[in-house]
Amino acid sequence: MKRKLFVVASCLFIASVAAFLPAISAQAASVPRSPYAANDGESTLCVSGPVYIIDVHVVVTVNDVEHTISTAASEVCSVNPANFSDVVVQGAPPQGGVPLEVSKKVGVEGTIRLNGRTATLETNVYLPTNGGGGQCGNSQPGDGGPPCKSSALGVNLAKTWIFTRNTWRDFYVGPDDNGNPVKVLVRLSDGPVN
């Protein structure tokens, strides 16, 4: 008798679990999947639409020769913005939660957003300084003037354009502290197929 009761109770338990599982899977299937939610910790996983790779280069031209200061790349989904960064910090890090001075950064960081064939780039460009020669040229130690300090060369650049795949687009940033022209080069190329 105990054995029959045990078998009946086991069957009822298994039947109730089997009836409960389809309800759980139906509920999970009814939750809409967000195209913004997928992320593997390294790069964005695009769940729908085209995937592009953005390449960003910061270039300074000295005596008609282009020198790359910084390069960054990222995967860009057609449905959400992507961040990119290649920033090097010069010198020792600040102590006790003090914010990092712009003058200690060199490189590029920012975000790109796509809307159809329109790209919007928002970036910060940090240029190396030559020790503040531009500010310090007229100052002599002990002349009573303010102490000579290197200026921060951080430039914010925001551009919107109609992009063509696999084509470089350049945007003038301004001169570095030696007067050499600096530009940001951007290319959107085909990424992996989902």
C-alpha cells in the first residue's frame, strides 16, 4: 500500500511540474526582447539590423607628413550608440578621488550613433602638449609673472553626416600647441553578419 501511495504521489508531482513548465516558457516568450540589452562584456551584440565597425584616428600633420596620435575602433549596431576610446594618461594618477586633468590625457574617446545612413559623432580629442611653450614664451622665471603651466588641449567635436561605407571622412579639429593642423578621421565599414 505504501508503495502504491508513493507511486501515485510521484506521478502527481511530475504531472504538476509538467503542467507548470509550459506556463513558464509561455510567459518568458511573451516578454519583448530589447535590441539594446544584449552585451557579452567585451563588445555589443547586435540583435537586429546591420553591424558596422567604426575606426577613429586622430592625426596631426607636421611638415606635410601625417602622424597618428591615437586610434580607436568599436562595433556599431544600427539600433544603439557605441562608445570608443583610446586614451593614454601621462604621469602619475591623481590621489584621493581628485578628477583627472585634461592636460594629462592623450587620445580620443566618444560615441557614435547611427540613424539609417546618418552618423552622429560626439568625441573628445586630447592632444599632447609641448610643455606649455605657447603660454610660457614671454614669461621668465622670477619676473613676477604667473608660474608657467602647460595648457590643457582638450577639444570636443560633434559632427553629423551621411556616411558611405568603407570611406574615410575627415573633420578638422584645430591646431595643436605648435600650430600644426589636427584632424579626426572616421570610417564605418561592414561588420560581422548576425
